Amino acid sequence: MKSWVVLGVLALAAQADVEVAPIFGDGMVVQREQPIPVWGRAEPGERVRVQLGPRSASTVAGKDGRWRVHVEALKAGGPFDLHIRAGNEVLFREVLVGDVWLCSGQSNMEWPLSAMEGGELAVARATRPDLRLFQVRQDAAEEPANELSGSWAKCTPESAAGFSAVGYVFGRELADALGVPIGLVQATWGGTPAEAWTARACMEAESGLASSLERPARQPQSRPGALFNGMIAPLSPFAIRGVVWYQGEANVNLDDAYRLLFPALIRCWRTQWAKEDMPFLFVQLAGYGKPADRFGDSAWARLREAQAVALELRHVGMAVAIDAGDEDIHPRDKLTVGRRLALVALSKVYAQPRTDALGPRFAKLDLEDGSARVSFANAGGLAARGGPPSGFAIAGEDRIWHPAQARIEGECVVLSSPAVPRPVAVRYAWADRPQVNLYDAAGLPAEPFRTDDWPAEGR
């Protein structure tokens, strides 16, 4: 019988009768206030008994040797021992009960704590007994895998240095705010498109995604379904609180498909965990490239707009990062991104009363005599930093965009331009890396938007 291996170490002795999926280990965190699935393999027909702290459950291994139990839910706490007994016993120590978040995406989620801006100090302060880290080994597979490799680690400067910077900051902020243990599971691969993280069956079931299924893959990890099969499918049914996601750079210039693909990915993962309400929080792409002061077409702006379509789903939240970019496709300011994701989680997932979780969002456009009035939601204390509001453009019937003169009136911005006597449309932050300065009182940036639906140049 083939044994699961965790970083080259057998999960149990060679003569053992019972095996446990390698997502389980010493020092792990299991999800609070949900039934806790525990699974593995044993001799067919053998009774398997599982005990976690005061809770226990048992089952009989099937004809194929597979077994699974659901341990009754526990409140946050620990540490506990996790015992799995059949002909032998497997023991995992120092198991905490708290919240588990899956951190996934491409390179900006993969970017390590040690390499972020301020990373040296963050690593030095990363001794956090309330945080536990698990990194899934990168693996692309043709079919959904039953096995994965990885290991749990207590959060120390050594273990945190190579862990996702965005994930670490997100988890640290949650632990501080909630006072419960946080487990972070990192499943990332730089340069990979969203279709690689989506099951082929989910894309085949979605009309309009033929182009995503047929997109040529230059590398095995970019094939449709490859990373879902190798890195996501074998994680379930491990109980998690939700997902944080940072991806999209590899789908720039494919925004039409992404409008369908990204919601399909979210539904696919929820189906995999059999949780229709599983929270899914994501980062809207940061600015990239040289600073832009003109606003015509922008592939990055169109992808950001495509990402925001997913907000039509329930239990989905977005952290705006338009002001956290630079000329590198890997901006070093991961602290801002992780903190904003945590604010979204605390507001949308944990229902903490906050006024600083969501920044200004476009609500309405009123066209007036020679001007355009933009109304915002979530705009308490609307203000521009360092001068009048920047990043706005207006156009008339000729569809030629001009920089707009802007002034703030309450929770509105009034726009005009001598070149546009009769404006019909407005855009804000519509560039690869726009120069923007509009924030609410909590310091959260206004979300990029456009009021037109004009096709992109060349389409």
C-alpha cells in the first residue's frame, strides 16, 4: 500500500495499519465551531477511532481502505492531542482549535515575508505561538490527487521568512483582533492563470469558457485544472474558514473570459468543500508600471473590472490595492494588502462593527450642465491627499477622454473639463498604474471604476 509522505518523512511507521492524510500534523490548527473531518487509509474493514481533546468518533475503513470521520465541533482553544487508533496508533501533539484560512494565487500571494518592504523587521518579530503555517508543495496533476506534500510549522522567524507575506500579515491581523489561533495554508504558484486553479469539469459546465479550456499552456502548471488537481483537491475536505486569493496578472488581456472564469473558480472551490457560503476574499490588482496621467484603454484596468464582477456572488469580498503598486509587477508593499484583506474579513466574515473595512465605491453618475457629479458609497470623510482629486477623466459623445478638474462636495466628486462641454461618461483610476489620491476618513482608497461600457481599443 502506498504511504503518504510529508517532506520525505513517513507519516507513520512502515508496519502501521492506519495512515492519516498529510494535512494533519503536530502543531496544526483545526477549524473551530465546525465538524472536523479526519481521514486516511487503513486495512479494509478495520475500525478506526479518532479522538481530539474531549471529542471522539469512529468508523470502519471501506473496501478500498479509505476512511473518514467527522469529529464534533470544538470552540477555540487547545493545545490538544489528536489520536488515531486502529491496529496501531498515530499521535499528533499541540493541536490548536481556531480559524484556518487557505491563502492561494500566483506570485504576489507567494511573495515571501522576508522580501516585502519592511520584511527584515517583520521576520524578526514573527515569533507568534497563535499562528501556525502550512505550505503545500507545488504540484501540477492531470487528475484530482489524493495526496499532497507539506508540513505544519509553528510561526517563528525561521518558518515565517519564506511564507506568504500577504498571508502572514492577514493571519497576524486576525489573530490580534479575534484572540484565537489562526492556521494559514499556503497553496501558490507564480505566473499561473486562474484556469489552472479551476477544475476542468467546472469550466466545461460553464457556457462561455471554451477559450479558457483551449488556451495554450507553455508550462505544465498553467494547464487548465492542473493546480486544482494537484494542490487544491487533495486539501479538501480539511475544514477551513475561508479563502484569501491574490491572482490575475497572468490573465491580463483576457478580461472577457475572466468575468466568467473567476466566479466559476469560486463556485468550483465551494463545491469541492461542499460549502456554498464559504467566504472568498481577494485582492484587486495593484498598480503596475510607470505612473500614468492619461486614461484611455488599459488592460490592467479591464482585468480589475473583471475581478470586481465576482462581488455579485454572496460571501465574496475585495481588498483594493490600486495605490500599493510600483514599476515592478511584484510591489513590495504587502503590509497594506494583508491589512486590507484582514479588514474585509473582520467586516464581512466576522461581522465586527467597523466603519473602516470598505473604501469609497462608485454609486451613481448625475450629468449636469457642463459637469458630471459622481456619488460614492462608503465615503465617510471623503478627501483627497496632497491637492485636488486626481485620476479622473471625462468624455463626451466623441468618446475622447480628457483629464478632469475635480472638487469634492460631501460624498460626491464634481468633474468638468473645458474640452468636454457635455460629458457623458467618467472613468477613475483607469490605467495600468494610475496616480490617485481619493480616500475615506479611514485611509482606504476609492475603487477604480468606469461608467461607460465602450469596447476596448482594437476590439
